[in-house]
Amino acid sequence: MNILQRLNVIFCAGAILSSAAAAQGATPTDGAEKHLLRFNFKEGETLRYETEQRVTQKAVAAAGAKVDLSTVKQTRLFRVGEVSEQGEARVSMQFEHVRMELKSDDQPVEVFDTSMEDSDVPVKFRAAARNLKKPAPTFVLRFDGTPVSDEGVERIPKGGQAGFMMPLPQEPIAVGETWKVNIEPQVRIAEGVMRTISLLRTYRLQEMKGDIATITFATSIASRVRSPATKAQLLQATPKGKILFNVKIGRVLEREITFDRSVLGAVGPNSLVSAKGRTTETLLPDDQEQAAVSAR
């Protein structure tokens, strides 16, 4: 495998890390007003989220350099089906529109858009185009957020989880208090050999303005990781971000995730691999208004 192929392997591994998480108790703050954070889903509702992600991945080594600039814009429609007495909701998701752009080094930008005819889809995006035509996945969403096992580990439902979901603290919390999440992605340390890495994500209720909670979060590596190649796979796995959550209607209104990391020596002596990105996810205004009406 040549140096540029190895760079591609690292970039792909960093982009598809799966995780398991555990919500822990909030840090106590005596005497302050407490707020209960809970999702609220009603049968028949729709939630339409617009997402935009921009990522720059760079690698420099003795054998060459590689720079990938990628942009993904998508609108996803979630339809709320049956809601149980316990507040669990079955939600189906479909892509209303997706646009992807990729520019590698000095090559022309390659574009995929769901409005394209099949014959016009560039080769690099054909697998993605086929996947978008599969039946809409169905998620189970809980009022208390991402489910956590008795052992304190998040259990992602089969088929995946909606991006706007997150673990919520079990008890009401005050501004300034935190709750923590243990995340356990897997990384490849050799051909066919995987290792589970422990990450720590800390959420903080940063501010309350009316019904809007501002939640910030940051992620760090809790395991001892010495291998630069392993660190390179985690470049996108330790983001920080901000979430706007409407406590009255039980919705994430906006979510921003950023990362900016680099690793020396991941693909040989004096090599440098870096990844910088920003993702924003926004509940579209019509769906915010619909949720507000339902909450009255």
C-alpha cells in the first residue's frame, strides 16, 4: 500500500467511527433553579432538519501530499409514528435532498446531487446514490435521549440513531452543571484487529434564556493512545460544539460541531495528517412553529 492509499484509509476510518456512550450524573449546584431536559414527540408530527458539513483533510509525507475538501448539504424529513405511554416514538426518516462536493488536490470539483439522472452520477458517488434509494430507516427515539444500559453504556438502536439525539441527564440540572458521556469507538490497529478506545464527552448547561437552553460540549481521549496511526483515526472523534434546545417543545433547534486536530508521524517519519471541519444542523422554521403549537 503506497503512502497516498494509506492516507485514504486513515481519512475513511476517521469518518466512520461508531460510538457507544453512557450518561453520568450532573455536577451538583446547590440552590440554583433546576431545569428538566426532555425530548417530546407527538404522533403525526414531522421534523425537518437541514445539515451542512464542511471538512478539510490534509496529509504531508515524504512520498507526497494530499488535500481533500468535502461538503455535504442535506435535508432530512423525520415522520413521527406511534408514541408509547413511556414516551418512546417510532420515527421514519427520508432524505428530501442531498448534495455532495469533493475536491482532491488540484483536480476539478466532483459533484453529486439527488436531482441528477443515474447516468450523470460520478463514479465516486454511485454507492452513496444507491444507498439513498433504500427504504427509509426507522428509529426509536426516547424522551430522555440516547438510551443507556444498566452498565452505563449507550446502546444505539438497530438501524442507527437520529443525529439530533443525545444523552440527557436523568435529573433536573441548573445552569453551569455538567453531565458526562463515555464513548467507545473502535479503531483498527492491524489488519483484522480492532481496539476499543474510551473517549469522554462532557456536556454543560451553559445558559437558559426563556425556553431555550444553550448546551456546550467537548470531547477528550480517555484511553492511553501512543500510536500516531491510531491517533489519526480519532481526528474527527473528539469534537466540541454547541446545542440550542427548546425545553418547552422538547426539540433540538440547532447543533454545531467543530473539530481541528493534527497528528505527527501517522504515515511515516516527519509526516503530518490533519482534519478540520464544521457541521451545523438546524430544525427548519415551519417545524419549530408546528412543535410550538403542539406544546400549547
